[in-house]
Amino acid sequence: MPDRSFLNWPFFEDRHRELATALEQWAARELGRIDHSDTDQACWDLVSALGRDGWLTHSAVPPEGGELDVRTLCLIRETLARHDGLADFAFAMQGLGTGAISLFGSDAQKAEWLPLTRSGQAISAFALTEPQSGSDVANSTMTATRDGEHFVLNGEKTWISNGGIADVYTLFARTGEAPGAKGLSAFVVPAGLPGFEVVERLETIAPHPLATLRFTDCRIPVHAMIGAPGEGFRIAMSVLDVFRSTVAAAALGFARRALDEALTRAKSRQIGGAPLSDLQMVQGHIADMALDVDAAALLVYRAAWTKDSGAPRVTREAAMAKLFATDHAQDVIDRAVQLFGGDGVKSGQTVERLYREIRALRIYEGASDVQRVVIARQTLGAHQGG
């Protein structure tokens, strides 16, 4: 069993500890029932199960108002990732995909989509990345041109999680109020509209539903805009500011699982008539893995606690958490694979699956080098010296 002593840290309240215990029991009971042979169907089954049993209620602002509880989001992602990377993906995309609606949408937009996504009856997606503008969002070229009571969408989005299976997309396009980032707006776009085409499904080392989307004279009503014209970049960054910490939490879940697998292996595997764990070199690897896990957890839950405590932005804290947790989870998992020897790269082994799962987390929602730039700018900007 993974270490759960971190739940006694002062970052958490009793409600968080109760939720973590309940979700752990649910995940152990339910996730093994999901057939992963068809990734699209598995995502539908996972979203349905998460919605049916109430976990997706935490993915959006409560109907009565308030804020997203980032510590809860992080605990859910960490726990799901430790059990099943696709379950974490399914939960995360319901939150990220509707984050702009939940935080900035009109009452009508919230009433139309949030009950469906919270209950698992609809799948959501976040369509920001374009072929020529991944990390450089201000370079987006997709357009939304006003035509009477409609906007007309033209352009492409790529690497869109849940692309091809989502019912609703939060999409960002250039409306031209100003150059660069200030000329982007956000929209709610249902799937299946005329002019909306899934042009390619993208295969990756860890199976997830990903796609390239093309919009050709696709018309959406004016009221599909989220917030005001030109606010798209601010909305996107505000949503990512909340959910970036949860990416770090997912990486932490992968790392905890890898450490747990490595501990079991080191204690049970014999070498020279003694357990692998008796070797000093192995103990050194275990020590480094445990250190990386705890350091990542401290950064993740500091960022989440800071946001929940009322900080308007946690750009620096979230960037630190994502950078450290994802990079060091890669190290932890790599050490686990090494301790398993040949079995570690055998298809179907847990550590082999984790090795494939972790790599993408160092890229999406802000690649590691982008996080370094963010941290440096925030640190330089806060420095008061000469």
C-alpha cells in the first residue's frame, strides 16, 4: 500500500481525508472492471462511472456557487493516476474541458453543459493548441469572424484531448480586438456542427483519445462566447492556473505507484540468497525515490492550498509543482524500471505502463522548459533588489 501519512499534513481538512479514503476504496473496487482494449469506449465507461458515483461533481464549481477546491482536484487526480492513468485522464478532462464554462460562463452556458458533464452524460474537451502554436498561445491563427448574430470559425486545432469523442469543446479563436494574446476569445462549441471536422486521430505511446480538428466556415451563435471579446487568453491562463497543479498531482500518483511497485520488488526479489533490498545501491535508489515523491507532494499541495486559501493566482507555485513533480516522477519511474530489470520493459508490467504514461505530462499544459521560463520571470519580477 502507498504511504498515506501525507494526509495528516496541515494542508488538508478532515473532508479531504474522508474523500481520499472513499475514493481509494471506490478505485480499488471499480476501476478493475473497465475494459481498456478500446480506448474511446474505456473513456466513455470511465466518465460514466465517475459521473454515476458522484466524483465528477468536484470537477466544476458547485451549482450554488463558490470556487473549485484545488486540493480536492489534486487528491482525486493523484489517487486515480495511481490506479489507472486513463481514469485520471477521464476525470481531468471533464474539469479542464469545462473549466472556462464553470469559472467564466454565462448562467445559460452553465445550465446547459455542467449538469451533463458532472453526471458523466457528456464528455468535454479543451481546444487551445494549434499546429504552429503549442506553447506560444499568442501566435494562434484560428479565427472567429462576427457575421450578424453568429461567429464563423476557420482554422485548425491539434493534440486535442478527447478530440473525436467529446460532446462539447471549449475553443479559443482570434476575434481581433488587439494583436497577439489580447485578440483571442473563448467559445462553447458543441460537436457535430456543419463545418466541424475531425481530420486525424493521433496515436501516442500511452493510448488516449487525441485528435486534430478543422473548422471550415463553422457557424456558432454569438451567445456561444464565454466572457467578453478579447478575454480568451486571460480565461485560458486562469483555467490552466487552476488545473496545472492537478497535472503535478497526477504525476505524483504515477510516482507513488512506481515507488510502491519498486518496494514490493526489492523486498521479494532474491539475489545472491538475500532480498534485493539488502543491497546498498538499491537502498540508495529507494531513498532517492522516496525523497522525490515527498518533495513533489509538498510542492503540489502547497500550490493547491495557496489557491484554496484565496490567492488570485498561483502561477509560480503551480509552475514549480508541475515542473518538479513531472520531471522527478519520470526519474522515480525510470529507477523502478531499472530495479525490475528485464521485467521492467515487458509489455503489460505496471512499471512499463507508467513509463509510457508519465512522458506526456512533461509536455502538455506547459512543457517543462516553459515552466522554467515562468518560474524565472515570476522570481525576477518579485525581486526588490538592484
